[in-house]
Amino acid sequence: MIIKAGIESIETVLNLAVKLYADSSYNSLQKEFQHILLNDDKAVFLYNVTEKTLGFAYCSLRYDYVEGSSSSSVGYLEGIYIDEKYRKKVMQKRF
């Protein structure tokens, strides 16, 4: 299941973000993602399977120039991370 993260999910988001942005400190990422999760032009989506979060995607609306686009605003995928154990695997949808 994919859900939009809110500020209440900050710890889950940070646990994944520190893996993607390994050159950034936890404290700087915490400040940045607090801002992201409270901003209407940005969103983080969590990928959950059987109550475990396996990844996230961070998206934003950009109003500046984005290569290959001819209009503004543009949806932009800022970052994406999937837990290493689950990459290149097909996850079955459960009903």
C-alpha cells in the first residue's frame, strides 16, 4: 500500500532518508523533512507491505525551470528509495 506521509510519520521517513542521503546528517535531514512534510507543494509517499515500510518517494511541485518541460509548475521526483533487500522484486498485490 502506498500512503502519503504526514508529520506523524517523520521517524519512518527519516529512517529511510538517512539511507538515501548518506552524506547528510540526521539533524539536517530532520529539519529538512519536517519542512517538506508540512509544505503543500511537497509530498512524501511511503510504500508499506504487511505493516513494514519498504521505501519512499519524495516529490515536489517546481516553479523554476525543469529540463524537458515547457510549462510551470512541474511535478518532480526529488528522491526515491527502496530497502536494498526488496529491490528488483515483484511484490504481489494482496486482496
